[in-house]
Amino acid sequence: MPIQKGMFLLCLLLPIAVAAESPPAVRIELIALDPAEASALPLSTPVYAHIRYQADAPVRLVLRPFRDGQPVEDGVYFSGSPWYPPPEGEGIAWFAFSKPQRIDEIRALATDDWGTEWARAAVERPLTARGGLPKPERAPWVEPMKQRFDRLIREAARSDGWSLSDALLTVFVQLLFLLVPASVALQVVALRKLRGPHLGLAKLSALAMGALWLFVIVTGLAGSNLSPIWLVFLSPLFVALLTVLLLHQRATARGAGA
């Protein structure tokens, strides 16, 4: 049957499509940190990074503290990041501690909108944060780059002003996400309600859906942040197929009883 062949080909092509996705070429350099030399900082005092980048796509620049090779997240807060445009430029990022903490490494990262790391520049830096210390003087480069950072954030906010098309697009995207659990629920209903050839097609749909979920889980555990998007793209197809099967069986049953 054409539907069976289509589902089979779809399961075969999913891994190929994901493998074809490639991240942009990105390089970053950690030019300077501020404070440059201090080994201890008072709480709520940012550590700033001056970052240079080269990229063939827009990037976000962030700064993260590490200890023993693991990210430090307890009591840490970070700057956001505007999109920095290609092909090259400079940016600023920072983090600060709201509670006593100790780190031994600082990493500047170039990421996408989901936090996927595209490039990094790291430096070993033993540093503690605790109360009762005086605030350090800032390097001359910090304030001009903060002003540029704030300007980029304001420009992004203005360009993100919502229109009717933006609202409709948002509603459409939310509906796509809602179809993921709806497709699973509808699959269960179809397996319970359908009979005969309709049930056979529903079982093929269940196999294809199971293969899709297995693929997403395996690639997700392997570190892929993009694989779940296939659930969003393909769930509407499952919903459409199962809805047609349920309605067709209902219409057939009514026709037989007439």
C-alpha cells in the first residue's frame, strides 16, 4: 500500500535528514576578563568577558563558570545575549554570584537560540566569591561594550514588536506542539476502536510512531538538541492519518447499518 511504503521510507530517511544538518562555522576568542587579576570577588559583582567572534551565521555569546570540568550553576546568574551578526565582531558577556562560590575555569561560548554550543574559548581562573570584599575598579573597555550590548538589546526589542501575523504564527506553533501529545492519545484511541483494514493501518502508524519516538530518545541522549523537532513536524501527519481512519470507519459502519 502507498501509505505503508511512505511510512517505511519516512523512518529510513529521518536519520539521514538529521545527519545532513550541520552547524555553522564559528570561532571565538576570549580577549580579556574583568577583573583581570583578582582571585576573590564580592557577591553580586559581575565577571565580564570581552569576546571576539567569527561566524557565518548569527550567534549568541555567553560566559559560564566551571569547577572540576563541570558547570557551576548554584547561586550563579548570567547575562543574556543579543544576536551578534556575521561575519565577525566583538561582544561582551558576564556572570555573577549571589552566594559564596568557588570556580577554577571560565568559558566563553558561542551558541544558538537553544543553547547549543558552537564554539568555546576557555581559560583557567581560580576565583572565589564571598561577602565583605570591596568592589574592584572596572577596566576601561567594560562600559563602552556594555553600552553597545544594551543598544543591541533595545534594537532587538523594537524589531520584535508583535503584529497580527506574529500572533497567528505563535498560535500556529503552539498548536503544532500540542499535536505531539494529541497524536499519542489519538494513536491509543485508534488501536482500541478500529477494526479490520483500518486497524491494520493504525498498527502501521503505531510502529512508525514508535520508531520516531525511539529515534528522538536515542539521539536526544546522544546530545542532539534538534531531534525533538521531528516530533513537532511529523505529529500532524499522524493526527491527520488517524483522524481519517476513525472517520472513515465510522462512515462505513453507518453506511452498512443504513
